[in-house]
Amino acid sequence: MPTSYATYAEYVSRTGDDATSPERFRSMAEDLSAELRAELGIADEPLTGDASILARKLVIDAARKALRPPSLDGLDCDLSGASQASFTANGFTGSLTLSNPYGSAWFDGRALARLKRLVGSGQRWGFVYPFGG
């Protein structure tokens, strides 16, 4: 069973982030893949087809959120830890709020729900026991 659903080459190809070291990505991807397997309840089952593609997408996206610090085009500064900023120039004011200032990794909820449906762990079973008198 592979330890990660994504490779470094796939990460760089999809994100363009070649500044992150391969070792750092591999470590993050292994952790995220283990977390994804636990979430799906499939510790020993390999994923195939569309489920494998969705798992790769989830791991790469979550790793990117954690490994790449937030940045803004035209602003040459480190925004790590910033949650809000405002700017003024020539009488104009702008402001922004960053949604992930600390570089946390999380799985996209919609893609995770789709993957759960594909592997059958997102379905709920229920029983109704009617009784009468």
C-alpha cells in the first residue's frame, strides 16, 4: 500500500511550488494521506480510478495550503500569521482578510464528500422498526 496519495512531481506540476523541498512535501503528504484513510475508514484498502484521483487532489490541495505561505501579487512581504491588512495610496483605501494565515492543512469539504460517496463511507444507513398496538 502506498504511504501517500500524491508524489512531489504531481504537487509541483499542479501548484507550481518548486520552492518547497521534496522531503517536506513527502512528510506532509504522508500525514495527510494517513488522515484521509482514517477519515474514510479504509486503512488497508487501496483506492483506484476516480477515488484515487480525488484522493490525490485532496492531499495536494491540503498540502499547498499548509506549505505555501499566503501572498499577494505586488506585495513583497511575508504574510504568514496575518489575518487582516489595510492599505492606503493616493486617497484610496483597500483592505483584505486572509482565511488561512497560519498555514493550516484541511481537506476541501465538497471533494471529501464526493470521495466518501465513491468509496461508500459517506452513506448513512438507518432502520425503522414500526410497531403497533
